[in-house]
Amino acid sequence: MSRVNYGTVDVCVGETTYVMKPTLKAMDKIQSRWPAAGLRGAIEACGALGARDIAFVLAAGAGIGQTEAKDLPEIIFNEGTVNVAPKVVEYLALLINPTGKEDDEPEESPEGE
């Protein structure tokens, strides 16, 4: 059986820790910003250390609304994009494989068999 939403990623920015959860809603929102490249485009943008791109993904993953996320790019910039980006990219990788199951992992069998 799949382990949908098996993990979360905690991102510390300034005095706040954001909990990014792998959800279809977050994935759809992120992919809408990079329609041609999807999650790969988001990974590339965050890897390029753009504070606004990192803030967009962080807000989508943590379920933060536009009003609350308004100052997030500035906060991320002041924290250092190089310090925040790795966790955001980790989250994006989690969205690519939301079950946490590897291709070579054996199927789980029900207990007692």
C-alpha cells in the first residue's frame, strides 16, 4: 500500500519554522507557476537561489496565503537564500515521489502472512 503524504519538510526562516506538506494542491499551485517545466522548473528556479521563487514554493507547501506570504521573499533574502533553498528543493523532490517508495522496494504484505 502506498504511503501518500509520508513526510513533511520543516524549513526555518528567521524566527519561524514552516512545515511543508506534500499535497496535490501544493503541487498544482507550484506547477501553475512553471507550466512548461513543472516541478523540474521549480527545482531549477529554487536551485538558482531566487528569493521570490523560493518564497512561492515555501508558501505553497506550507499552505500560506498571499497576505501572510507578502514579506516572505524579503525574509528569505535576509536569511540567505543559500540557507533556505536546500530544504525547499528537498520538498520539491518529495512532491515528485510523494509515497516515499523506491522502484526496487518490495511490496508490503499484510501482517500475518
